[in-house]
Amino acid sequence: MASIFEGFKEQLKANPKTIVFPEGDDPRILHAANQLLKDKTLKVILLGDTMSVFKATRSEEYDHINDAEFIDPATYPKEDMDEMVNAMLELRKGKMTEEQVREALSHTNYFGTMLVKMGKADCLLGGATYSTADTVRPALQLIKTKPGAHLVSSSFILMRNDEKERLVFSDCAINIDYKDRVDKEGNVTLSAAKQLAEVGVESAKTAKIFGIDPKVAFLSFSTYGSGKGGTVQLSHDATIEAQKMAPDVAIDGELQFDAAVSPEVAKTKCPDSKVAGQANVFIFPLIEAGNMGYKIASRLGGFEAIGPVLQGLNAPINDLSRGCTEDEVYKMAMVTAALA
């Protein structure tokens, strides 16, 4: 099986995209950007204070970094900045003053997100030093969710055995839990089950991008009603909603993890399931379970974790771990651009 990243590389070489890095002076970003430029995989915009970026690029040998575009929000041409301010004012109408907008755009996370919103970049990858909230908040405020989407979620792609084994774990990074959304009169406008179902359907789409034929399992500590309480009803109801949203995708639940992955257990607990025993997309009903689950798989199971890949946005914005390596930046940059 060819490397998924080699596939992304060839795809992007044929149709180059522009990625913006808000943390342009971080050595891990610079190493990854240099390699992307060397491979002619992506066009790169590096943001940051001019002197900081200049010093960072001089600290080591980067043979292709000068092919990047360097932008310092503080010295961005006035005419272009005014255009960006006006565009953001319109997006944040009634929620931010011009002074507040200009202050926000002095920070590279907001400035970079507006470059994407205005079509001057195709995608953004941040989080090497910014928190997840500081990466996701501008995306929610400015890029917003795509048509038909009601929330942003995330997936981790887990791979091992030379990428022959590929799994998707969701949501491990964004949604703390799922509660019914209600209006001022107390009417439910979007149920918790439909929110979790949307995570499952979006995760199936992400799986396909990584060459996975999705078999989606909504997890709990119960299989087909064997347990009560906790997240059982949520996962059960979300399964039904997801099956309605994506009737062509193999979806089942609620399932315990062993029933989802073990053919022997599946034969005993749910022999007629088209997912049990062969699931490859796992939907966790709580972020605690998802986050712990992917880290256990990574640390004890020997899986490489790629992500989080954000889902549901109008344009590709992705978040790095602050403990990321340059190789992870490099791979996530290609993933982010491939989503564009």
C-alpha cells in the first residue's frame, strides 16, 4: 500500500495550494515549511514579527525558506489592512468595534484566518505555540461552519504497520460533551444525538480522504442495550440519526469497543451487524474517552496519531499539538492542504 502522504504530495504538486502558518518563527514550522517548499508541495506564507522571523531563519540552514512569503501584520500595507479590517467588521457586525478588530488582527492567528477567509491562502495550520482555543476561535468566528454543518469536530487518524492499519477516532479534541441546544422558549433546536451523529458522518468523510472505507461504530459501555445509564442512550440515538443522515455508510451502535473490533466478540454480541468486528471509525460519546483512547492506542498500541483534523468548517483550518515535531507539522500541512 502506497503511503498516504506520498499520495497527498503528488496530488498537491499537481494542484499547489497556499498554506499559512501563524507561528512563522517557530523552528519546527520553519523546518517543515522548508521541506514543503523544497518538495514543491505547497506555497507557504509565514506570519510573525519581521525581526523574530529573520533571526529564526538565520539560526539554521534553510535552503528553500526564501521561497516562502513573509508577512508581518504590523507592517502590512495600509490599503490591504484596511480592506481586511472592513471585511472582518462585516463578519463580526455588532460584536466587535473597529478598534477591537484592529487589535485582533495584530495577532497572527486572526490575521492568518482572515487571509484564508479573503482567499489569499487556501488553508491554515496553527497551534505550535497557540492553544487549541486560540486556533479554533478565529475559525469559528470568521470561517464558520460549512452549509449543513452545525458544529466543528475533530478526528485523529491512527496508523501503524506501514500505514496498512488505518483508523479514525472522533471527537478527541473539540467537543467536551453533547447537550441538547434549546431556544429562548426552551424548545430543542438541535438534539445531543444529532450533534454526535453529525460527528460520525463527518468522520466517515474524513476516513475516505485517508483511503479508509468507513465502518462507523458509535461507542459506549453497552452493546445493543446490554447496559443502562451514562452515554448509552446518547450513542444509541446518535446511531439512528447518523444512519438517516448517511444511509450509504456502514454505521452501527451502540457498541462496546471489543464488540466493534473483535470478530469473535461480535459473533457473540451482535452477529448480524455489518460493522461490529470490523469497525475502523470510532465515535466516542465524551471527549474524555476519545482523548484517552487515542493516546492509549498511540502509546501502548504503537499507532502514529495524525491530527486533530478539524471537521465542519468552511475552509481547512487545523490545529497542532504544542508538543508537535517538525515531521508532524510537515504531515499535517499536507493533510490540511489536501482538505482544500
